Amino acid sequence: MSIPILMPSHSQARRKFMSQAAAISGAAVLPTILIGCGSADSAVFPMTSRQQVLAAGTFGELQKPWYRSDTLTLRRPDGTTASYGGSHKALNVPTSAAVSPDGSFWVADTGNRRILHLSHSLQPIGEITEVSGKRFSRPTGVAILEDGRLAVSDQLLGKVAVASPDSGQGIWTGISADDHVGTGWVPHWETETDHRVLEDPRFIHAAPDGKLVVLDISVARLVLFSSSTGQALDAIRLPGRPADIAIGPDGACYVFDKVKKSVSQVSLKTRSVDAVLSAAQISQFPGSPDRIVWSIGSGPEISNLLISYR
């Protein structure tokens, strides 16, 4: 049974369609399979999983079943597990997750319009529903900065928030393209120079230098913001149809193209875009590639990238 995400009644048709497309139906859970991708030296290939992995590291994997939208499972390296959810009141379409230094998880509980805080054993310990009095509408991306603040991309608001998880106070940045059109602005994304404008900010990550990296998914852009001031610093146009991003510890940004089934490495400094995994390499593993994450606390080798296959 499909469980739609509830949206505000004033949402435009495009965003209503996005929310309907994001609804997930229930089905049986497949077992996890982790292997090196390809037959060559595994050091040059990423890890793979048959579950949707939202976060990975020495703690194990935080997974969401492909065909359920109300459950998270933590699979630890010793084989034990912990779970959270079971109803859409508890959890409704977890879209992304970030891991705190204390081992707790911050989860974009998209359908419930909040950022949910779960302990290292997936016990609920808090939530954030607004920043400085402004309510989340469709939070889909969450990242943790070195100083402990949270960064959140809200796909429906077309904005990014940076806030203290303790007080919920912080800043909002970015300009919604939907709102900006009302001022007479006409989108020309190939030549757009106002980096603040966001059409579809799906995922957000914190780079090692403190910059925030946002994947503006439907217009194929990486948008860079200052985490301290909220200033939009740059926007990098991407080829193809980017679907997900991951940041390595060296600051390299990896972009997954779901249509081409390939992964490119993007330099946030030089703006260069270089293919690192071809469709032929990625397709050696059965299934359809869908998401990527970087294993937290690992090195910069691409073997620490993990691709989730549906």
C-alpha cells in the first residue's frame, strides 16, 4: 500500500508530483550483500549493498528497506541489529542521515517534516521541526558540521538551514526558484549567475573545508554555501542526470548519475568533472544502482564509496 507524503495545499503541481513520486510501498526485505564491485583489484572499486544505505562507517550500516517507508535498521559489524519505526507516525520516508561523533544519528524524516535524532542504538532522543521559527516543509538532506551544528536542505521550501541542534536557532539561506519567478525572474540554468537560487535542493553534505555542498537535483547543479554566513559561493553545472552525491575526506565530491549508471568525481575548487566509474563497471553487480554514501572515518580511496543497488 502506497503511503503518500502529505504536502501543504499551496504547493505547486510540480512539487506535488515530486512528493507523490517519493511515496514508497511495503514489501519483503532482501538480505544485505557487501562485495567489491568488479573482478579487478577491489581497492579501486566501491562497496555495494542490496539495501538502501543512508550511512556507513565503523558502526556498521544504517539501512532503509527499499519497499518500506517507516523502518530503519542498524546492522553492526558483529552481526547484531537494532531497528526503529514500524509506523508512519514514528518514521515516514527517511531520506538521508548524518552521524554525530557520539555515534548518534540525525535522520531527515521527510514525511513527518522533521529532523529526527536517534541514539547509537536507534532510540529516539529528540527532533527538530523548525529553525528560528520557520517550519520544515520537506527536509530531505541533513549534514553535521565540525562545530556540531546541523545543515538541512528543504526540497519544498527551496532553502537551506544551518542551526544549533540544541536551540533550533540558526539561519536560512537560498532563494526558492518558485518564489523568485514571482518577481519576474526567468530561469536560465545554463547561464544563471545568482547562486542563491535553488530549484530542487535534495541532498546536502559538509565538505572538509566547512563549505556546504547542495545537490540541486532537477537542474543538475552543485551549489556551495558558506556554513558560517550562509552566503552562496558558487554553483557547478553537472552533466547528465545527477541523483546523489557523496563527499570524500579529501574534499572530492562524487556524483552518481542514475540514468547513465556512472559515478564522476567533481573538484569543488577547479570545477573539473572526471568520470571514475563507468556503467560497465557499475553494472557488474546485479540490480539497479540507486544511492551512494561515503564510509565515515575512512580514507579517500574510492573503495570507501558504497553504492546501494535496488
